[in-house]
Amino acid sequence: MDIADSATDEFDRDLALSQVSGEQDSLYEVEEAIKRILTGTYGICQETGQAIPAARLRAIPWARFSREVQRRLE
């Protein structure tokens, strides 16, 4: 295998791992949202305790924080 083939294989592997990691992160967030539904805390900001607006939950159903808190945390 030459250097170019090796580099391509490494890039492909890194890309696949990145995609799997992103999918795992999404799955984790969805599972956590389901837990919040079951415990009755879905739609409540974990930082402020205030309701997360319905429009935000429609856009990001697994949202754990209000938009303002999320911005501050990022």
C-alpha cells in the first residue's frame, strides 16, 4: 500500500468514526429526553427550572436548556 492509499484509508476511518460518534451523541440526547418525559421534567430548563418554549422543543425535541442558557453554555 502506498502513502496515498494509506492516507485515504485513514481519512475514511476517521470520517466513519466521527459519524458514529455523532450518531451516538444524538441517540444519547434522545434517550435522555425520553427519561425526562417519563419523570415529568421534559420541557423544563435544567438550569433555570422554567418552561422551554414549545417552538424550541419543536425545533430541538431533546433540548435540555432554554435558548438563552444554551447560548451561555456554549
